[in-house]
Amino acid sequence: MVSSPHATWRLSHAFSRFRRCREPPKDPVRDGRETMFTGLVAAVGRVISSRGEGAGRRLAVAAALVADAELGESVCVGGCCLSVVARDGDTVEFQLGPETLARTTLAALGPGSRVNLERSLRLSDRLGGHLVTGHVDGVGRLATRQVDGDWVTCRFAAPPELARQLAAKGSVAVDGVSLTVVEAGSDSFTVALIPHTLAETTLGDLAVGDAVNLETDLICKYVARLLAGGSAPAEWTAGGAP
């Protein structure tokens, strides 16, 4: 197979994202580094507090998983990539900006809320789920919940522009959980939740009408952009891309 310069650069760009996952934290505030996750939830944390801070909010979450987290480290919280700005024992704090509050469900969190947690991917880790950036695309809602023994089939309503990026047997992240799409429609999709997922993530707590953070598959975003014939985003061409 003959590769074009553009294809070679895109592959190099993808590997560079993984390589930066291994860099040590540099600053308590996000410094522009890209991180990746797998959508395999490692723990469910408990919100200790959520208080206003200027135009944003400051969120404190407790979990043994983050007891050794470093300042500046990225953690996927309910599907959203956040940077640790403070830590006291097994409680870490994150700053939520106006964009995060507007595009995710995190503004609705309060003391006692449960959130899915995953620390960022190392280059040596197994990729058991799919590539998840923690950049939430939008908010969906649980439309139906069908129980079949220990299994549950959920249909989520999604904004049409996000639903177009989903395909049967493809991947989607719901509140940070990597799931396989069973059926994809024009404004909704279904997933089948196994007993383990129901027990070990917050998806088992969902009731019809509840809001969830959605992130569509990273590769699908690039393919959709190319098929649409749009010009390459600035981040594709930054840094000397051909």
C-alpha cells in the first residue's frame, strides 16, 4: 500500500499524542498537553464538594484511585478530562471552566454524586476499550431502559450532529465508559450493558431522563471531516504538516 505524505503525517500525529501521555506533569494548570484514555473505568469516585470559583467551579472528588495523583495530572471524570489542581490524601480538586460547565453534565454534580474515574493512558498500557480523549462532544439523555435479567439495553437520545458520527458495532463513550453501539439512528443509539458495567460504573444508577456526557469515536471525527470535504482544522496543519 502506498502512503501519502498527508497520511504519514496523520499517523505521526497520532503517535505523538500517545508519546505525550508519558510526560510528567509540568504545572497545576493544564499546559496544552494531550492525554488519552481507554473508556475502561478504574473506579467510581464520590463528589465531596462543588463550589463556585469566579466564572467556573471547583470540584472535589474522593477515591483511592487518585490518592497518589500529581498536580497537573489528567483524570477522566464522568467522561471529561480534568487536571488535578490540589490533592489532600485521597481527595483531589479540579477547576471547571465555563466551557466545561456549558458542554457537560458536571455543573449538576453535588456532594455525594458518584462519578466514573480513569487516569490517563500510558504508552505501555493495554488499550482494552477505545481511544477516548475526555473532550466531551455533547450531552445526551437516557430515553429507554429495557431490563432482561442481569442485562440492560439502553437507548440514549443524542444531538443529530453527534448521532451521525455513530455506527452499529462502532464505539462511543458514555460518561467516560467505552461502549459498543448496537443500533445507531438519526437522533439516538442503543447499547447493551453487561452486569459488570452496571455494577462497576455509574451507568447502573441511570434512570430514564438522566443526562450523560457523550464523546463519539475519535477516528470517526476525522473521517467525517474528510468525507465532508472541509478544510483541515488548524491543529492538523500546525507544526509543519505537509
